[in-house]
Amino acid sequence: MKQAKADHFIINQKWVTSEIRAVQAGPEDVAAAQGLLFRTAQWLQSIGSKQWNQLLTGEDRHHIDEAVLRGDVFLFKKEERLAAIVILQQHASEWDRNLWGEEGHDTSVYLHRLAIEREFGGTGLGSAILHWALTGIRFQGKDRIRLDCIADNPGLNRLYSGAGFTLKGQHESGFNIYEKMVR
């Protein structure tokens, strides 16, 4: 598997917490990333959520393997243990265009698939990763981060609004869309 050249970005803060560091995923990380997403989908199902259920049947609308090859996936590690992942897409996908319409894509980064290993759940790592996405990495020509989440998950919506993201609306598909300027 050959990794494609990523668009220009600079990681200006390697450490997300005092113990967790951010690294760009490489082709050798695809299986670990897929495993974490699958375990997260299983956990979500175990607490009664249908969020990410399609991952349990092998469907991944964000195509983590392709996202790794594009250079859009970042891992968060404690020593060599995978603690979390996130996709920071530098180009709008069909999914993003459907949710957001046609405005603002050239200057936006799209945050998808923030997933945390359960042993790191409840530690504030999700908030720390959001903060890192806003301040610890810079993308050339991008001035905002956009994300979406299922509207009926109050905890997840609180996480994003608590991180300073502004609710921009609710799509007819049942997803809230959030945005935050980074410059």
C-alpha cells in the first residue's frame, strides 16, 4: 500500500495531553484504525445507539483505508498503544456536500470518526483531541473545521458545543452540523 502525498499541514503541537501524542497514520496503521472503529461501533450498539452501525456490517462511508492513504487520519498514542483516532479531511466528501451544500468547502477541514479506545473513555481525551484539531495542527488555506453528529445524542452535541463549535443547523437526515473558525 503506497501512501499518497497529503496536502500541506503542520503539526505544531505533538502532545495532546501530557501522555498522549498525535501522529499521522501510515499504511501500516489501517488495520488498527479499522479495529478501533469496529470496537467503537460495538460499544455504541451495546449502549443502545445505532450510530456507526453500518461499520458492523462492513460498510464505512468515510473509507478509513483511503483516508489513511490520503494522509487524513491521525492517531493518538500513549507510548505505542493506540488511544484514539480522528479523520481530518482536507476536501469535502459527497457526504459533506450533502450536509453542507456547496458553500465554504475550499477553506474547510472536515472532522470525522473521532473514536476513543474504551480504556481512555471518560478521561477528557475527546475534548483534548478537539482542542488539538483546532490549535495543534494547521492546514494551509483552511480557516475552519466542520463536523457533523447525530442530532439525538445529547452528550456528543454537548462535547462539540463545549469545545466552541457553533451549531449551524440540523440536516433533514437527522444530523447536526457544527463549525468553528480556526484563524
